Amino acid sequence: MEPLGWIHTQPNETGQLSTYDASLHGKLLDSHEGWDTESAVVATCSFTQGSCSLSVYKLTPGGLEWAKANNKEAAPNPEGFGPSCFEHVQIILSDKFLGYFMVPSNGGIWNYNFNGINFSENMKFSLVIDNPKEFYHEMHRTQHFLDFARNEEDESTRPDLDDNFA
């Protein structure tokens, strides 16, 4: 088995590979010699209103060189980055390929979309083979569930109910 790339979940579709993703992909390719630069991809999974869209990109040789040398700080609008740095890759969804997921060993929490304050680019974590938790799993939305519990305890937020039998 060989690594095929990584998936970035995001709240909206950008239509192109972001500079952050290109820079991170370049760092991953640089630090993992076993990854094939021609076949390793970045898959973006965009959760838009009422739908989910998938896009797959790979870095061109120029884009890989840019990511390794020119964008160490992952600036939002860096010089030298453009559509020639990446290309769309065809994606085929099939049940013919077998594989596995590697998820963080910290309870399988991978989605920081609702819990971004706990995310850091320099986080240390280890990986285990497991099925990832659902996108909206309660472990990814701890603040939402704390708010639900707090509202249930607060009597002032409950609606006034008429007693029809009084």
C-alpha cells in the first residue's frame, strides 16, 4: 500500500487549490520520501449548503518547487503562486480500491471546523488505523453540546406553558 495524499475539509468551495494547501502539501512531500510526487494529491471536501463537493489537485513541478522554496510562511497572497502551480486530477469513486483511514489517536477527533480554537499548526499527534468519526459527531462539537446542556438547566429560557387542565 502507498499513501495517496490527504483530505482537507472546508466550509466552502474555492475552485482552486489554496496557497495554504499547496504549501502544506509541499512540506508533506518534502518530509516523506516515500510519497510519490506524481501520484500524491490533495483532496478538498467542501461542505456547502445542502451538498458536499470533492476536488482533487496535484502540484506541478513548478508548484512543488514554489512550495518548498518560496512559501515558508504560508502567506495568503504569496508571490509566484498561480494556476500553473497545480492541476486538477480526475477523481473516480469506486469500491474496487481497498484501503484504510489513519485518524488521530486522541479519540479520533479530526474535524476542527467547529472547534478551531483547539487547533494549532504545530500540534503533535500520533495516528492509528481506524474509521474516522462523522463530520458532525458530538466529539467535534463539544461547545454545541455544552450550550445545549446549559440551556436545559437555565429556567429563564424555557417557554411559558399553559396548563390546560388547571
